[in-house]
Amino acid sequence: MEILFEEANERSVALDGGKEIGECTFISSGDKCTINHTFVEPTYEGRGIARQLVEKIIDVARERNQKVAATCPYVVALFQKTDKYDDVAVK
């Protein structure tokens, strides 16, 4: 499995042998990035793929000194569950 960052499409994408199995979309504006959707194919759920998709976007945001907000319920819950993203998360 591979996680890619697609800036032009404003998303990270999970691929399994070239087949798209998940994505996390965002809107970037200046010094802030807002994650608005996360999806993983049901047969791939429970493997940590959604978190990897989110972390790919967060890694890029850190490199760019951007803050990360969330309207996606999964990411809102993730930000509340751990302090691992406190350096970039807008809660």
C-alpha cells in the first residue's frame, strides 16, 4: 500500500497495487489547511489507513508552517483523542 500527496487535487490518496482505496481531502488557504473529508473503502477499514492519510497532509502542513483545521468528523475526533498534532491542530 502507498500513501501519496496530490497537491493539485488537494488530497492524500491510498493506493493498493494502483487501485485507489481511500482519500483525505483538504482546502489550503494561506497559512491554514482544512481537512474536510476522509474515506477508506470498507474492506480496508481498521488498518490505520485513514490516520496515515491524515498524517500525510499534516506532514506537508508542518513543512509549510501551516496550521490544520478539521471539519471532517474523523479528524475532529482524532485531534481530540491525542496531543500528537497539537503543534499544528486548530481545535
